[in-house]
Amino acid sequence: MSSVNYRNRNQPPSNRQLLILLGIFAAFTIGVIWLIGWIASSIVWLIPYSVEQQLGAVIVPVYERLAMPSPAQNTLNDLLDRLEAQLPSQRQNRDYKVLYIPKDTVNALAVPGDRIIIYSGLVKQAQSENELMMVLGHELGHFANRDHLRSLGRAVVVQIAIASIIGDIGSIGSIAVSGIETISNAQYSQSQESQADEVGLTLLQKTYGHVAGATDFFARMSQKQQLDIDFLATHPAPSRRVKEIQQLIKQRNYKVEQKQPLPSTLS
Ligand SMILES: [Zn+2]
């Protein structure tokens, strides 16, 4: 027996052995890539709120320069306040505000520093207060899931997390600057969108006692896919989202009642 083994060891490896080795190597590589992805998406939860505020100090002024203090912006903030009042109490000590930017872009985004950017192009598409509330609630959902930090890009998030863990607070501003470019083009995944939709739907139900208008905006966007709408680039698959929201409404037995018209400052 031992002589057979000895001889086998000196033979060139068979194709089968090579395939097994290759398979192990491929599985290992996939595992490492998955692990890096997992660490990068989990590390975002280690960034403390104080660091988020520092990021905001760098990022928010960039959008404030574009924003227009106006009756429309005040109304949007009043709407946001009503949703905020329904947030779980541990999230209520945040200072969420809308920055209303007069630009035809059809989009909304959550940015570090507790700001929701709403472009006038999006408001022009809205036809009821309820659907606008769903969009605002959806953006609050991105904060709840920390997508607003992920939108800085994986590399930037990892750098910020490391800087905050080792207490290198001074470098956070300059790291944030390198992430500003990516924020407005950040693409969210289907599951990030679904989670944000769920938060939005829950807030809509708590605010009105029903969920009329929840799918209106996304349904309208799915009809307009031929247009160049930023919302569709950063928020994928509106028709699939409409189906998912409708399923949730059914599962939870939410009622659908009368919609509220848009406030006059927004119509
Ligand atoms: Zn979104």
C-alpha cells in the first residue's frame, strides 16, 4: 500500500485534481470578495452621529448654495415635520430639513447632515400631498438604513469609519470632500429601495391613518422611462417597487382613503 501511495505522489496531478484545486481557489476568491463587501456595508453602522454631523458641515453648504429659501421650501419642511413626529423616539432627536433646489431634475436625495434635497422638477411631477409625503418618507427611510452615508462610496465610507474609530477626527472633513461628487449620482440597490419604501409606507399610514397615494409617484415614473429622469437612474425599477408596495399594503391591511390636494405653495 505504501509503495502505491509513494508512486502516486510522484505522478503529475490529474485533470480532476487540478479542477478541484481551481474550484477551491475560485470559492476562496469569491468568499474574500463577499467578505470585503460585507465589511464595507456593515462598517457604516460604526460611524457615530457626531461624525455624521461633521460630514454634514462639509456637504450641506454645497447644497445650501443651490437651494432657494421660499414658501415652497417652508411647506416641504412642514410636511417633513409631520412625518418626523411619527418616527420611533430614538430617531426623533435628529434635525431633518428639506433643501428645495429650483432645478428641473426629477429627483430627491438624502445627504449626510440630516438634509433631504428635493428638486423642483420632482415637485412638479407630484399631484397630491400624499404622494409627496411618500417620497419624503422614503428619503427618511434612507437615513434609517444609513444609505445616505453609503452614497459617499465604499472607499470613502471605509476611510471615514477608520478615521472615527482611531479618533482621527481632523481628517474627516477632507475625506468627505472626496465623496461629495458621488452623492448625487449614488445608485441604490433594489433592496435598499424596498427598505426605504417600507419606512415611507409605515410613516404614511401613521400620519394619515391610511396610505392613499403611496404608489402614485413611482407608478407615474414608470410610465415616463423614456424621459431623462435622474430619479430613475438613482432609484431603479419603479414598476417592481409599485408591486412590492401594493403587496405590503395588502399584507398589513392598510386602508386607502381620500387623498389630500397639494398645498397651494407647491402646485
Ligand atoms: Zn431611494
